[in-house]
Amino acid sequence: MFKAKILETNEELLVAKRLLYKVYIEEINWKITENNPSGIRIEESSCGEYYLEDNYSEVSNWIGVYNGDNMVGCGRTTHRLNGLFDIENYVTVPYEISNEPKTIEASRLAILKPYRGTIAINVLWAFGIEYEINNGIISAMTTAPVPGVGSYYISKLGCKIVDIPAFKYSDLDNEKVNLLHLDMSDKTAIKQLIFELRNEKAFS
């Protein structure tokens, strides 16, 4: 049985950031450019463990999904920093999305390999969406490759591809990503989405 929660303590946040390092750096071999506008960097904890950090961590709601007491995935919803969403450091977001004051950006999704294809990802985002709408959010954006992870956001969450060209955050990235948008203003539809996410069985 999976469960999700907002990560509040420094210890919980560090577990999530170590999980990101494991998936993004050790598994995917994500390359980080120096002086990137997000301040993405690898840091080392007092215990000698590496983790991913960036400038937007402090304006984010971090979510962990657990199998028992073990965190098996994480994600976050991010607010503006110095007037800009993280993505706006790389691409121009259409005005009708970026100018909506009740918008958040979703990022840093990571699920440990043994739990991919389970409903862990559903539990994570069902919790995240419900948390944000309960706090007045009506619009969310994220980026992902389509086909790829972005196909999940489209088919399972109902995201729409925003009509701007696919892009790379860095020349070191292996593939381009699309900007995706989720309209959460229809509370009835969103509550139905949350119900479906929580009640779906494992998928491939």
C-alpha cells in the first residue's frame, strides 16, 4: 500500500534529494551544466552522501511517496522565485499560463526502478494535485518528453501540450521536452481525476 505526504523536515527533504541523485545522476546519467540558471548542483551531506540541490528548493512543496516506511519516489510543485518560474529561465511560457497567479510548476519527478509500473506515481500526483487545489491552485505546468514520461501526463492526468516548440534545457540533454499544462479550475473534473488515479491498478 503506497501513501504520499508533504515532506517537512530537513531529514525527509534530504532523503528525496538523495533519491533524485540516485535516479537522475547514477541511473540516467543526467549531465549538469555549470552556471545553469536554476542553480542545479550536486552537494554532499554531512554523512558523505551526494544529493541534488537547486535554487528553487526553498520555494517548493516536496512530496514523497512511500512503500511502508521507505520513500520510493518524489516530486515537487514549485512557485515563482524572483518573479519567475524555473522553466521561465529557459523558455518563454505563454502569457495566459505564466500570468495566472494561481499557477504552479511541477518538477523533479523520480520513482525508484522497482516501483515503476506500479501505482506509486499515481498516488504521488493524486496527493499533489489534491494538496494544491485545496490551497487555491487552478493551473499547473510541467515539462517532459513526448513520447516518454509526457505521455503519462497526457493520458493519466489530462495535461495538454502547449503550442511552443519542444526544447532542451541544455545542449548536454539527450532529448527535447514539451511544455505541458493542466487546467485544474474545474473542481468536479479534478476530483474525479484524483479518484481515478487512486483507484487504478498497476500499468506498464
